[in-house]
Amino acid sequence: MKALTLYELNNLVRGVISATLDRPYWVEAELSEAREVRGHCYMELVQKDQLSATPVARASAKCWHSVWMRLKPRFEQVTGQTLHAGMKVLLLVTANFHEAYGFSWIVQDIDPTYTMGDMARKRQEIIRQLKEEGVFDLQRQLELPLFAQHIAVISSEQAAGYGDFCNQLDNNDYGFYFSYTLFPAIMQGEQVESSVIHALNDIFDRADDFDAVVLIRGGGATADMSGFDTLALAENVANFPLPIITGIGHERDESILDMISFQRVKTPTAAAAFLIDHLAAADSHLQMLGQRTVTYVDTRMQQEHSRLDHLAHRIPMLFSLVKTRQGAIIDRLSQQMLSLMRQQLSQARYRLELLQGRTQPAITQKLNTEKHRLEQYNLRLKAVDPQIILQRGYSLTTLHGKAIRDASMIKEGDTIETRFAKGSVTSIVQSQQQKHHA
């Protein structure tokens, strides 16, 4: 038996496939991979078991440049997304077998309405699960602080929408001050979910620093919004403790994130306008309260003026009545005080007279005794009077005003003074044995 070469066998297979699968087929499949290379789109198709999600069929598909350039814009316009892994699609394919590259399906058409229906089913399933968990309306139960001025922003750092948001806040017509901190995130593609959740975690660690979170995705087409329609991201946003304002799409695009957020707006500038208007409303409310306070104070002042005027007319009459009553009381008290003072003076005068009669003899006796004692002291003083001693023939010698009782108290060269009953002399000491008298 003659063996076939691989090329001959593959060529035989090609002929069989061409003869057997000679028309296009619509096929439902899930994309496990989709990539664009040099204008061609290469896809990996998979079908999963409904219970275990285990792949039960796989195949490769290709959409050549000429067809892909026609199908791609229409698909993205209808679905608002680009082809990506996990998306279910309905493809019109023809069978193709190449001797060198093997078998693949060649895509001739894509039905975007099928994908839209599958996306809608997924969205409804996520919404149902969020409602069952009781978190779908949690964000709307929060309150945005009256003076929400410290904002955490989740956006791509280079996005034009982020610049528009900042410019709108910085140059608002009211001159309000806002501070904002950027937490960069990927806002397009398959990494949206993990990147935004990471940014939310960073903000949560500094939750006390902010009043609200703004999640914006500005500029460009509205395709590839699927990253904002995931259960994990929706649960993170729904359970976040700060109000989250989303501005991630245009008016016709509403993601699940928009549905569960505290406030959904169309664009980044609309998010800034919402914050400005909220602060303006708070300012207006304060001004209204201030005006009410002024009005209340004016009314109360008028009431008090009227009351004071009424009291002012009554005061003279009341004062006259009070004056008469108090005058009578004062007169009565004056008489009582005068009578008490006279009585006290009389009693004091009587006590003084008694004391005077008792103390006069004792004082006289005390004075006589003290007079006699003074006379005795005087006699003693006269007996020791230095002048009397000098008159008896004695003399008194002093050094610096102090009496000299011992020759050792003076030394050679000292000047001493000697007093007599009549007069005195000054001497200079030559020695302790000989003295020169001037």
C-alpha cells in the first residue's frame, strides 16, 4: 500500500471540506482571545459547559483586513465595545483548510445585536445579584457633605477629561476653593476592574481626608465600556463609604457603575459642575439662613422696643409709688437707728463714768510710785556721772572715743585724749612707759 505525503493528505482534507462545507454558517461562540495584527483580526473561539464552565469545543477564526475594516466600526458603534475575551458573538463563517496552516473559520460577518443581547443578560444578572446582596442602593443612601471641597479623583493621568475637570474646579465663577488628589487608574481595556479597585483601596486608606470620590473617563470614543460592568467593581463601589460621582461615558451609555453610584453625570466637566453647584447651593442656603436670622432679630428687636416703650410709660407711676413706700420705710428705719444710737451713747457714757471713778485713784497711786522710782534712778545716775568724778581730781583718757582701761589697748603713734574737770589735752603715744603731754 502506497503512503500519502502530509501535503497530499492535507490537500485531500481540503478538498473534502471544500466539497462538504461549501456554504457560510452562523455560529454562536465565546471569545477566549481576540487580537488585531496588521489590520487582520485573529480570534480564538470556545464553547463552555453550562454547569462546569469547562470548554467542550475550541476553534480558531480569522477576519481578513478587507472584511474587518468594514465590520469593526459597525460592531463598536452598535455595542459600544471592542471585541475582547469573554464576549459572546454570533459569527457568519466559512470553512477553510490550508495544507500548511491547518483548519480555521473565516469570518464573513458579525451580528452585533446578538452580542448586545448577551451583554444585556450579563448586566441584568449582575444587577439582580447586587439587589439580592442589598447593596444596589447603598451609595444613594449616603449624604454628600454641605461643604464637599476635598475630592479624590480616579482617572487616567493623561486623560483630557481629567484636565477639563481640574480646570473647571479651579476657575469656577464663585471663586470656591477645591482641593483634589489624583489616584491614577487604567480606564480602558481588560485592566479597568483591577486598576480602579486598587485606586479605591488607596482612597479607603485615606478616607478621612476626602469628602467624595469622582471617577471620570473623558474624551475619545465610548467603546470598550465593559470594564465598568463587572460584579467585583460594582460591589466595591456600592460598599464604598464615600459618595462616588461617575462621569465615565456619554449620555446614551449607562454602565452598571453609573446605576449604583451616588451620582451619575455625563462628562468630567459635568462632574466638576455638579460639585460646584452643590457648594453654591450650600452657600445660598447659608445666605438664606443669615437673612432669616437678620429678619428674626429685627422683628424681635421691634417687639422688645414696643415692650420697653410700654414699660417706660409705666415706670414714672411705679417709681413714684415705690419711692413713697421706700421713703416711709427709710424714715422709720432712720428713727429706729437714731433711737438705738442715743441709747447706745447713753449706756457708753455711763460705763465711762464708772470706769473713770474706778481708775482715777489707781492712776494717781501709780504715778506717785513711778515718780519716786525716777527720783531714785536720778540719784544713782548723779553718783556715777563722769563730770562729778572728774571734779574730784580724776581724769579720763580715751582712744577713738573709747575709755582706756589697760595700757595694752594703745600702741606707739596713737593719738589719745585726756579729759579733766576743766578742759582736755591730746597726746601722741611714744611708748607705753613714757607719755608726752601736749
